[in-house]
Amino acid sequence: MKKLLILSTILMIFGITTACADNDKPIAVTQLPAKAQQFIKSYFPNEKVALAKVEREFLETRYEVVFTNSSKVEFWKDGEWKEIDCKYSVVPTKLIPTQIAQYVSQNYPDTQIVKIDRDKRDYEVKITNGLELTFDKQFNLIDIDD
Amino acid sequence: MKLIYRIALRLSAVLIPLMALWATLFYFMTVDEINDEADDALADYSELIIVRMLAGRELPPLNSGSNNSYSITPVTREYADSKSHIEYYDAEVYIPEKEETEPARILSTIFCDNDDNYYELKVAMPTFEKEDLVRTILFWIALLYLVLLLTLIGVTTWIFHRSMRPLYALLHWLDNFTLGKTNTPVPDDTHITEFHKLNVAAQEAANRSAMLFERQKQFIGNASHELQTPLAILGNRIEWLLDNTELNEKQIEELFKMQRSLSHIVRLNKTLLLLTKIENGQFPESTEVDIAALIREQAPLYNEIYESRQIDCRIDLPDRFVVSMNDSLASTLITNLLKNAYVHTEPGHGIDIALHNRTLTIANDGNTPLDADHIFDRFYQGNKKEGSTGLGLALVKAVCRYYNLDIEYRYTDGRHCFAVTWPQK
């Protein structure tokens, strides 16, 4: 009986937390984590924010900012950037790790980087000719995808 | 209640609510996930439009074959400030292709462009597909719940039954076990340690009781046998005293009393010896015995002995009823039953003796029913009667057991009724 009680309680808690996974919420720039605000000031100083929102999901929270020039930046919960998507412009050079920038300029001289995505394992960059390059944390190319 | 039903019941009692809880939870989580995914798709769609619009690129066609639709309207700053910039809601939406309204999920997003102009973007996605999906999921979860529950309980019951086979074999053996007869050894067709131990223990217990039973039987037999000679000598000594000594009246009276008691002991001893002999199967020779003739011969004798009690004996017998029995055992059976009836009938009452359909019925009047469970036990006497050993019915029972006769006692309409049935040949 005791076991049953514990089990149902666990199930309940699990159910409630999952049910709490909620929709996107609008957020003011000033409500972003300090690190993210700092990031915007230093790398996108002239851009205006068209829309900022927070996505709360089970176990993780993410922030997303769309600038009026159509660039989009995603942040982790702690304010570290996760993805910079400048589909119709170019990712600021300062944000691209030098090894990756070098590799791209050497191998694809007439292209620009429009999107960079990083996580615990690797970097993914997308360049204007449509290729997607994946680098590991030591900046070795591990995958090319078109 | 059988153990297996108890287990199935308990299992159901635990599993039914638990699995119902699980199924409900699973259903709601799935529905939640579907809603979540639909909302995510809406968010992606909305973001795509916003980014394209801000970049000044061509917007996707208003209706790209799917039922999704969107609209962008410029709004004032005040309106933008008054409303949440991201809002999900359900509403009816008109779909031009179908020319009808459908329930839809709508995401409205307010954003501003570089020149501080505010726009409101509404993207809509019909929900009928989602509802279909949810309905299907509900159906399948309910079905899964039932099937899973039934399978689980069914399989458990089956496995339990299979695993408990040695136990049922042992129980079956116990049912057939009778002390004093040759029994088959305990079935031990198992590799399971626990069942094997149980079987060994059962076998040991059976062997031990069989040995004790045998020893007890032997002891009674030997004791009775050894007592015979000293009892006879004692009788002779008393007779010698009566014949050869000068005694006064008081002494003679006491000696007669001793003689009476002694003859009771001798009778008791003889009966015990007879019982032992019957139980040891020492009456192998069988002859054709006519039970009807035997009763006709014995009943008048008892009528004479108990004449003073004025018992009315009615006899209803066929001409002949021949069975194969040892003749002395047959007469033991009949005389003990008759004697029992005569001794326990109140003066002036009646006894009925009938023999029909291989069943001998001896009924006599009586006031209170006897204890049917113990009436055939040795030395069991409801109320002591002078000259009764308390072994008569035990003898009857022993003879019946020896020949596989069916003996039954019942009390109906103020009569004790003993019925002995000879099995069909």
C-alpha cells in the first residue's frame, strides 16, 4: 500500500511538471538575463528589438530575440548565446571562432556565415551557398551537409 | 477461496486503479504534447513570416495548400502596449477553399519594425485534425488499458497455476491419504527446492504416523493377547475360592461381583483382540453367508434375552440375501447391530429391521440424536449402559471397512437408523 502511494505520488508530480510546460511568453529586453543583455549591447548595438520571448519547457528555459533587421538570437537560461541566425544578413565576425572563420574563408572564399549554432558537443555554421558545416569543440570539421 | 483467485483478485485490486491512473496520465500528457507541438508549429510559422517581413523579403503565399492562414495588420502603439505581444487562443476561422468556418488555433504576435511601426500578425491552424488525433488516441489508450489489464492478470494467473503444480499434486495426495492403508508415496516430480522440501516433509510425516499407527495396533493386539492367560487364571482362582473355602455370605457376594467384573474385562479383551484381528486382515477365508437367515436366527435370541423390556421387533426380510463374507465376521456385524438396538431402546418401544436393495436398515426409537462423527469411535458412549463395552459399533465399523461396506447413521423422526449397504457385485 505504501509503495502504491509513493508510486502514484511520483506519477502525479511527473504529470504536473509536464503539464506545466507552457507556451511562449513575451518578455521585455530588460527582463533578459544580464549576460544576454550585455551580449546584445556589444554585438548588436544598433539594432532594435522587434520581439523578445521566453520559451519555458520541461527542465529548460530559452530566450529568443528577433531584431528589426530580421536577425534572430537564441540564449540559454544563463544568458549564453545558443544560436545566431542572420538569414538575410551576416553573423557579426567577432562572434565566429577564428578557426571556423579561417576555414570558411580558405575553403569557401566568396561566402558569408549566416547562421551559427553551438551546443555542448559541436558548432554548426551555415554559409550563404547553403552548406552546413559541423565542427567539433577542437574546431575539426566533422560533417558537411547541404 | 482458492489461493489463485485470491491472488487474481488482489492483483486486479491493485492494477485496475494503478493502470487507470497511468492511462489517464498518459492520455493527458499525449494531448498536452499534441497541443504543445501544434503551438510550436504555429510559433515557427509566425517567426518565419516576421523574419521575412523584417528583412523586406517576399512573404509566403497566403494559402500554401495547407489550411494554415495568416494576416498582418498595422496597429497603433497604444494598441500594442495594451495587449500581450504573444497570445494563443482558439476561435472559428473562415477557410476560403472549403467555404466554411472551422475551429482553429490562433497565435497572434505583435512586433515592431525599424521605424517603430507596430504590426499584429495572426497565424491560424485548423484544429479538426488535432481533434481527430486526440479522439483516436483516447480510443487506443482505453483499448490498451483493457487488453493490458486482462493479459497481465491472465498471464499471472496462468503462470502461478503452472508454478504451483507440485503443491496441487501434494494436496491431491493428501486427500487420498488414509492411515492404516497402503498409500502411494508422495509425488515428487519437481526441481523446485521449496516444493521438494515440502514433499520430503510430507513423506516423513506420513511414514512416521504409519509407523506409530502400526506400533499402536501391535501394542493393543499384544496387550490383549498377553492379558488373556492371567485373566483366565484369575477366573479360575475365584472359582476355586468359591468351591473350596468356607466363606460367609458377604464374602461370597463380593466374590460374585469380582467374577462379574472379570467377565466384563474378558469380554472387553476379546473384543479388542477381535478388532485388532479384523484390522490386521486376519480373516481371509470367505464363504457364502445368508444375511437374511442370520438375522432370522439372531433376532429371536435377543428378543428372549431382553424379554423383560417388552420390545416390539418388526422384521421385513427377503427370502435370501447371500453375500460373500467370513461367517464369524458376518455374525459379529449382525449381532452387534442388533445388540446395540436392543440395549439402547427404551422398554415398550419398537425396533424395525429391513433388508432391501442390498441395504440392511435397523431402526429403533430414541429421544436424542447421537453424535454421528464419533458414534463409531472406540469407547465412545453417549450414556453408559450396564454390560456394554463401548466397542460394539467400533467392531461394526471395522467389519464394514474390511469388506468396503457403506455404513451410515442418521436420526429421523425420533428414530436412530443404522444402514449398512453392500456394494453391487
